[in-house]
Amino acid sequence: MKNYANKKIFVEKLLTWWKKHKRNFPWRETNDPYKIFVAEVLLKKTTSSQVKQIYSQFVETFPTVKDLYTADKEKIIKIIRPLGMYKQRTGQLKSAAEYIIKNFSGKFPTEKQELLEIPGIGEYTANAILSFSAGSLEPLLDRNFIRVIERVFCLKTTKKRAKEDKNFWKFAKSLVEQSGTPYFNYAVLDFAAIICKAKNPKCQICPAKEICCYYSTIDKNKIVYK
Ligand code: SF4
């Protein structure tokens, strides 16, 4: 994979944009690994605005791993039902809590390998926990991050899914490291939600359009601005 010269410029442009446009969510205000983990489970396959409506109630009702471990399943379901997939989410939350109670005395581990052993925690969630609880410079490579770097840097994967491509993870990590802050991940997420959207990206007002590979290839007269 080429070493793209515009990484530094892209990172700077994105962080400058984010200072003015960042979205606020309650899970972005904590460095408690348990509460970050809860947010990641709730955020799967649903929208941030839906999770925002129940997240605070959830972490206030079950403020620690132990509270979650001892909680009645029905009580959990009652709160998270509006998100859908509530049985899977409850199962994942309970299994992880049980594992942490039994193997780590209820305290979230701080080593990546240990986090990956917890049921339901994969690379993305482990990176989120390490990034926002300990300041590690880890990438949160999801479909939004992938879409942005595919467009800006014209990256292509040879794998079936870019998320399975180690080169994509490495590239994303290099951007986070270049930025010097794990919050760069939130900047990419917000940028993907507001500007570089899956459909009808707002290229005309995009702070990265001058360096964007995708933008350089499109017919500007045909942009549908919505
Ligand atoms: Fe995305 Fe368009 Fe900006 Fe490129 S110019 S990063 S495609 S919004």
C-alpha cells in the first residue's frame, strides 16, 4: 500500500473541522472502560440518537460491572428494548459481566489480549475501550472510517470486506497516530455522519475536498447537493 503524502494534511483539516462541529454524546464524557463498553454494545446496528435516549438511564441503573452481573435480565431488557436486538445485547452484556467478575474480579482489564478474551469483545470494541479509557492511539475501523479513507485516499482492498484487511487497520492506525489523539476517531465518525455521508456526500462544503482522491475524479457539475 502506498504511503500517502496527504495523511498529515487530512488529519489537520479534519481536526480543525471537528473543533467546530463535534457531536456531544454522554459516552464521550467518560473514561470508565465499563461505560465505554456498554456504549459500544448499545451502539451496534442502531443510531447514536437512539442510544442517547437510554444510555444515561442504563449506566445510572447499572453503574458497575457487578451491578450488571447481578441485574435481572428483564430489568435490562426494559431499558434497551427500543434499540432492537435486545436479547442479543442483553446476552452479550451479561456474558461479558460474568467473565469479568470471574476472571478479573469485576475490574476491566487494560491489556488488549485480555480484552479480546471477553465474550463479545472484538478488535473494534477493545480499541474503543483502550482509546477512551487509557488514551491509546488505536483505530476504530468501522464502515464509516472505511468509507472516508477509501474516498480520500482511493484505497481499495483485495479482501471481501475492508474490515478484514490488515492494511486498512494499519492505515487507519497511522492516521490516529499522526493525529496524536484517540479522539481523532470521533472526528472521523462525525465527519462521516455529517459531511462524507454514504449517500450524497457534501463534497462542496467538505474541508478535505482539495486533497480528496474521490473528489478529484468526479464531474463537479453532476454533484447533487442535499
Ligand atoms: Fe468525502 Fe466528498 Fe469530502 Fe471527499 S470531498 S472526503 S468524498 S465529502
